[in-house]
Amino acid sequence: MQRVRLLLAFLFVFYAPSFSSCATVAGVIASARNADLRVSVILPDPLPGGVTALTGRVFLFVSTKPDPEPRLSGNTSLFALDVRDARAGQRIELNASTPGAPEPLLGDLVAGDYTVQALLSVYSEFRRADGHVIWAHNDQWEGQHFNRSPGNLYSAPLRLHLEASAGSGLALKLDQVIPPIVVPADTAWVKRIKFESPLLTRFWGRPMFLGATVLLPLGYAEHPEVRYPVVYIQNHFNLSAPFGFNPTPPVDPKKSWARLRTEAATRGEPRPEPPPGTELSGPYANTENGHEFFQSWTSADFPRVILVTFQHPTPYFDDSYGVNSPNCGPYGDAIMGELIPALEKQFRTIPQSYARVLTGSSTGGWGSLALQLYHPDFFGGAWAFSPDPVDFRSYYGGVNLYADENAFVEKDAPGLAGGGLSNRRGSQRAAILGTEDGRFEWWKHTPVGPEGLPLPVWNLHTGRIDREVVAAMRAHNFDLREFLERKWPELGPKLIGKLHVHAAEKDSFYSNHAVHLLDAFMQATANPHEPGVFIYGPTGSRHGWQPSSNAELVQEIAGHITRRASVGDNPSDWHY
């Protein structure tokens, strides 16, 4: 598409007060590389909440589609800059040189039809216990999604056409405020807790919170004398019930692949298989929908356990991985010393190792595995699915952090084509997102930089890997394979039968390669020899794949708990 000169001219055609459609204003705008494009983002007067100034990061979302709103779309061009002490009515100017992604500059947009929208992510000041003072977005229990975080300001979407014609600058008014999050009400099945963490508050210098969503088993209220095992789940932040538990049937009654497989097994029939070449995701995923899980959970012969989803958003990301880290502080200590004790006090759990089990996928897969390794006597087993890189010899994109010089270099190894390109693109977007970055969420575990922010593993612009940063991450035991290998004489005897790791055949982030490296180490262990359980997805499986439905996973875990309880002569009266 031809790049033409960026000039602005607006012909206002209509205005619609409803946000059911993104197109609230239509206009015409002209575009070209390095031209005098100006976009003014105007703060309201007065500012909401009675404040006199706001500090944060201004984002301009540019989408080729009219719906949904650009800020809610997962596929937009993004441009951004920081603002400090912005006043009521102030105009914040973005121009053709404002950096962005995937376009390097705002002036690189090509001619065409677009929907544009502005947003200000409001930052808070954190005076941390380590002496650093930083500004970042303070989570409002939305899980660090700045595009829908309560209190952030945004403009009405504007539909326009880019062409070569003269005009004036574009102005977007931040006259909308994202409302508070509505936390679902507790039910007989689902309970939620949230409390201020003394440890995290002390580290961050302002109130910080932990929480959990709890799913109770059938008969919990009717059997007050019974205590139950707990499955602790780690995933990205959400307020939904564990495994999507939902008593309400879906609008579309079509059964999921997982349900069809389960019903066939119940009838003693062979489980159906998807057509050859089918990607094992979407309708062919093994995980069932929330209502199907509800049907299993409430059936008479289903295991009686408690499910708990951790909630631990940080100022950098929607979860802490459940571990202590230099930038996020003592989240591991807070989860182990504050959150789990609070849960065991409020709910009738069995406070013994065999009855505490971990699971999670992706980030949660790494987190569940890490908690098991860091606390081998406290937890009785971990089921990790598609974990983030568990071996630094195959990091994001297959990069070997110990041997490679650059994270942007393409590799010819099987399954790694595109890894360097994805790292390059992800780094560009990370630079635009700033502290809002979610692509390289791992980097909050790096050393603290001179400005109090996480140091990058590699240069976001050149891809050059920082060896000192990698060494520090290794010293903090974040390379799980290396940590396990170094500590095997101590950890090995405590991990017998506890590790279960699952990886897709084609992981979106290439993390299956790191799983293979961990697998190879486990197969070669001695004194004791403990190979663990490693399961790999069939052809077509992608990130998040698991070999069974969530209901089948709970049944597998319950069997594991029962066996360990009998070996230890522990009570098992939760099998009513």
C-alpha cells in the first residue's frame, strides 16, 4: 500500500452516543511517513476523583475494523508516551514521531480506513521498601488489564479514512471513565476471599491485596465434620469459578469435544478422534465448557475436593507466578504464609502435604511447578500444562540464554522457525506497553534496574542478551531445570511421584522445547531415579493443550491423593 503524506482533514458526518458500535464519529485523514501528523489527547476538566493532576501512560489504539472498540481489540496498532502531572484540560500531543507497534512510528500508518481511540492508564506512586520510588498502574482487581482497568480514562472511538488531503490535527477527548469491577456474588458453591497482605504492603509502600476463588464440593454444607483435599490452581487473573464452573447451560447446546469423549468412555465405547490434520484447540480442545464441568462436579460419584484459584496481581503483571522476585517482592512468602493459611482457616481443608496439590497452565504451569519444587514437603504433587520456559537453554522463541548472543536470530531447529521473529515483534510491543507489558511478563523476575524497574533479559531494540541479567535470574532459581539438577540430592527423594508435565506438540511460545530438556534431565536422574510423568500433545496440539478434560484431571488428581493418603495412613473420610 502506498505511503502518502500525513495531513489531517475532518468531515464530521454523524455522532452516536451509544458505544454498541465503535464508529461514533466519521472523518477523513491523510497519511504519509514522517509527516506533520498531530493527535491531541485532551484530559477532562475537572479531572475525575477530585485530583489536581494525573501521571500515567497515554495510548493511541488504531484498528482497521469498526468493532469492537480498539482498546478492547486484540489486534491493533498501538502508540504511546508517558505523561507526568497532567492537569485538567491539558492537551497531550502525539505526533508522527511517536513510537508504536507494529508500525515503528505513528507516521508510518498507511492510507486506509481506521478506528482510533485514546486511553490514559493512570499510574500510582510506589515508595518501595528497597528504596526505589516508581510509578506504575495499581491493579484495581481487574488483573492488570489497563484497557479495562477501573479509573482509567478513554475517548469515544472515532472512525476515519486516511488519504492524501490537507487538514488540521485530530483531537480525542478522554471524557469516559472505566467503572469499578463488579465482583460476582458468592453462591452455595463458589466463595471468594480478598484481603490486604501485610508483607506486600510493606514492600510496595501502599495497600496490596491477595485473594482466591474457592469451589466447594457437593455436600460440603451437609457434612460439617468432613475435611477435604485442595487443588490449588494458578492461571492468569480472573474472577470466574475454577475451571469455569457454571450452573447455567450455554446458549449454544452443542457439546464440546471433551464431553463427547467422556460420554463415549462412560458407555464403554472407543473415544472419538478428530479428523486428521485438525488443530486440537477451540471445539476440538479436550477441556469441557463450564456447564459440562458443573455437571461432572455435581454428580454423585465425582471426587469430593476443594478447588482454589489464586489471585495475586502485581503492579507489573496479572500474577506474580507465586514466587518471591526482586521486582515484585515477597509474593511467594505472602502466598505461603498469608493466603494459604487464611484459606485453611476459613475452609475445612486437610492441612497435610498429601492433600495439597497444584495445577495450572502456561504462566500457571510454571508457577505450579515452581511451588512444588520450592516447597517439596508442603505440596503433594503438581500438574503443569504448557508451562512457561522451565529451562533457560530454550527460552521464549527457543533462545538459549546461556549460549546465544541475540534473541532475534532465527533458528533452523525443528519447531523453532519464527521464534526470533516473534521475539523481535514482542520486544517492539513491550517497549510501547512500558510497565503495562504482558508479553515478557517473566522479566519482573530480573534484577532491579537503576530506576527501580525490571531490567530486560535482552535489549528490546537490538535483541542482545544481557548475560548479567541471566546469571541473576539463574541465581534466584528461576531456571527450574538448573535448580532441580543442582539440588537433586536434596529434592529428588521429596519429589517421588509428584511431577506431571504436559506440553503441546506446537506450543505458541516454543516452550515445549524446554519441557523436553527438563524431561531429558528427569530420565537421567539417579539416587533417586525419578523420571516424572511427561505427556506430549499429538499433531495439531497448541499452547494450553491438555490430554484430558478438567473433570478427568480432577479424577486423576483425586486418585493420586487417595494413594498417597493410604501410604501415609492418613484419613480419607472425604470419600463420602
